[in-house]
Amino acid sequence: MKVIVTGSKGQLGTDVMAELEKIGAVPVGADLPELDITDAEAVENFTKKHNADAVIHCAAFTNVDIAETEKETCKRINVDGTLNIARACAKHGMKLLYLSTDYVFGGDGETPFETDSPTLPCNYYGETKLAGEKAVAENCEKHFIIRISWVFGENGKNFVKTMLRLSKERDEITVVNDQTGSPTYTKHLAALLCQMAATEKYGTYHATNEGFCSWAEFAAKIMELSGAQTKIIPISSSEYKSVAARPANSRLSKKSLDINGFDRLPHWQDALKEFLKI
């Protein structure tokens, strides 16, 4: 199996590339400067040249706050770039695995969202990722849409690394306690994506590590497992000033994985232990 990985140098893409090699597949990295996904001709030429079985589309504009002010750049990458990928995959008969987000939902209630729950993004980043989903669904028949949340891994910036860094600088850290979701470990997610790519079980999925927590609970567990003495002070979202709104409820139902015979990812606490090498 030969697989093109967009955003191959990023947090998730790096682990996907490693997992593909691990299972004996042939990974083809597609990141700047090798490929600019916003250039339709470049995307066409790249996909034609490499003639892969699938594309795992990890590339995205992911800075949620900056997306509110740099809307054109965010749209060009998340919507136009994704459309270019979808059209190229359809033209060359490739499967497309598109990474989406819990932010496509409005975040109301406490019930986990199903794959067919009504979507209502509360920020511009979520709007562009939802538009990317539509571009994929409407232009590439052989597609997987995989919604993820609260991603952390060994590569790039993430919440776990930030908490570990701050624990060395502060005695106390304030963290919101009224947003609930599931942390997702990139190594576990990468293995699932590679498993999916080898099938024809197309459709929309939710793929996060098992269990739910608030950001404050996540932070507290990071401190506990790392042995840090820093105290986590829970605060409300209204007390934490950010440019973009965040959903209060990011719980995602994993029934889609069960129905299609894919194993659920391990519990987020076990994933955190693995990340911290405990």
C-alpha cells in the first residue's frame, strides 16, 4: 500500500509516516516545500506522479485564535486546499482520509455527538473544517472523514507539552473546567488511520481516545503523572480570555468505529502514560 501524507512534517503527519513504515506500507510525505495544497495544479501533478492508493490529509490551518483574524489564509488551506486534494483523489481513484474536528459541532449539552448529529461551528476554524468535510464528501466518493479532538503527540506544540513547560515555571496554573472532551494521542490515531486506509469502509467516523475530561482534569492528571507539584486552579471559560469561542461539549460518540469493526483507541489516561513513558 502506497500512501501520500499531507502535512507529513506536522504533529500527526509525522506519526502517520512512521506508522506506515512500521506496517510495511510506502509513505510519501507531502508538506511544504514539496507540495502546496492550495495550488491545484501542483496537487494534480503530485498525485499523478506518485500514483498512491490513498491520501491521508493531515495538512491544515489549526491555530484556532489566529483563524479569526486570518480568515482568508485559513479558508485557502482548510477549504480550497482540501477541495484540491479531493478532486485529485477522485480523478486518480485514490482513497481520501480527511482529518476533521469536534469543532464542527456547536458544543451544547452533555451527550456525545453522533456522526450524523447537527453541525453548528462556534468559531471560524470549525466553519472551515466543516466546509472541508463537504468538499470531500461532494467530490471524492472513496472518502473517510475522521473527526478528532484535543490532539497531543511527541511532535509540535500541544497542551501536554505546554503544561509540562509551565509546571517548571509556575506554582499554579489556571485551566478551564467547563469544556469537556477527549484527548487524542497521535500515535494511537495514526495506527487507526493506517488501518482504515487498507479498507473500503468509507464514511464519517469519530476517533479519539476513550473517556472524557475537562481541560482542568486533563492538566491535573498531567501534573500527577509527571510528578510535578504545580497546582491546577479550575476557572470558567468566561474567566479565560481567548479570541475564538470554544465548545463546552466536545464529547464524540465512537459508535461508528464499533459498527465498522475498528477497535476503539485506548483510554486517554493510558495514552498520557504512554506519552510520558510511565
